[in-house]
Amino acid sequence: MIPWPVLLLYIYGILLIVGGLMGYVKAKSVPSAVAGLVCGFLALLFGYRYTWHFAPHAALVLALVLIFLMGRRYLRTRKAMPALLIVILSIIVAVVQVYVLLTLGEGHDPL
């Protein structure tokens, strides 16, 4: 059975990849596709190797960077899709990573 913090990172990574590809298909945005693929694959990698001592920290940093970047984009454009959705998902991922780091510490099996 997959631990829930790892499953959350898998879902997050898949949604980032799909969102980046949708940005490319709908708006022909190459930066959107590249950012979605890179961030999505990083989230999947951190989930796959969650027991690495730095994986929860790196997943937290990834989520915080996306909160900052997409939060700025939402405040500038006031368009909820995709910026606000990514901010909400990233907040959830960040909260879970902080919870895991505070309760279990780094390098342990997640719940």
C-alpha cells in the first residue's frame, strides 16, 4: 500500500504534467509545457524516492516555489485557472510535507 504523503505527491506530479500539456495544447505555450513537465516529474521523483533524507524538504521547496509563482500570476491576471488551482494544490502539498517533517523527521518511512 502506498503511504498517503507519497500518493499525494504522485497525484500532484500527474496534475502538474497534465496541466502543463493542457497549457501547450490550448495556448501553444511552450514555457507552460516545460514548467509543467519539469515540476511534475520532480514531484513524481520525490514521491518515488520519499525515503531520501532530502525528499520531503525538496517537495516542500517545490510547493513553496509554485505557491509564490502561481500566486503572483493569479494576483496579476485574476484568472483562477490554472494559477489558483495550482496554489491550492501546492498549499496542501506544503502542509503535508511540514506535517511529515515535524512528526516523523527526515528519512523515515512516511506513515
